[in-house]
Amino acid sequence: MKRAVEVGGWVLVALLVWLGWPSAERRVPGGSLAERLLGPVAELAADLQWVRTHDALRRGDVALAFARAESALALAPGATGGWLFLARYLAFDRASEEREVDPERRRAAVAAGLELARRGEACAREPAELALWQGLVRVKEAEEGDLAWPGGARVLLGDAVADFERAAELGHADGAELAAGTRRRLAALP
């Protein structure tokens, strides 16, 4: 019986996807179609998908993990933690020297994490957290300097200032201070 209920639930989710359930970045007022149809259960279903995503990553099945992560983001696009989890995975785990020796591919993974966080700002409940995170990643990359970003530290720090300012505009208490500090670092570059 338990298996039948589980299968029925996944059939419902598949049906919703097939019917044109909007992706996480096309959030409509009042939430995604899945959120509106599933109500409070949508967040729980997304949490289950994040557990399954983590399990797929642990087993090394990256394609399955990303498919599950996309469905989790579609179920609960307002969950800031989901966006941060996947962005961190890309920017730190996939971009680590232990996983990838090619600096070009590592830089691409960091860029993908930054882009995902930027995408999440449009629908997450705490967009300021995502904006701040992007700035922190850019500052880290500017300090380490091992991935040869186009434009180098100057571009990274300039983009970080914009991220921190956006975080401040979105209400993050540390955004303005981090923007000012990063602006000073940028001015001190040769």
C-alpha cells in the first residue's frame, strides 16, 4: 500500500510537469503551479527531492542529481536554501581541484554556480542572501587568482561590489559594508 501511494504521488508530479508546470525561473505571483496545487506539501516534496539529490551526488550520478535538483527548485522556488545548496555544489565541489584539474572547467563550474544564484534571486524568498553569496564568491576568486578570470581581479571585485550593493538594496544588513570594503580593495589594485 505504501509503495502504491508513493508511486501515485510521483505520477501526480509527473503529470504536473507534463501539463506545463512552470520552471523555477518563471515564477508567477502566488507561487509556482506546483506550489499552488500542492500547497504546504510542495515544500515537503522539495525537501524530499533535495535528499534524493544529495544521495545521487554521493553516488556520483550527477545527471540524475541535477534533474532532481531542478524538480526540487520547481516544487519550491522560494526556498533560498535550495538555490544556495546547488550553487555551492557547483562553485565549490565541482570546481575543487580534487574533482577537476582543468582550470578552465573549474572556472566554468564557479560561473555556473554564480549564474544559478543570480537566477534564484528572481524567485527566492531571501534574494539578498543569494546576492551576498555571489559577491563573497567573487571576492574569494579575486583573492585566490588561480582561475584566470577574464578581466582578472579588477572585474571580479567590480562585480562583487555590484552584488553587495544589490544585497543591500534587497535588505541584507551587511551588504553596504561589504560593498564599501570591496570598493576600497578595488581602488587599491595597481
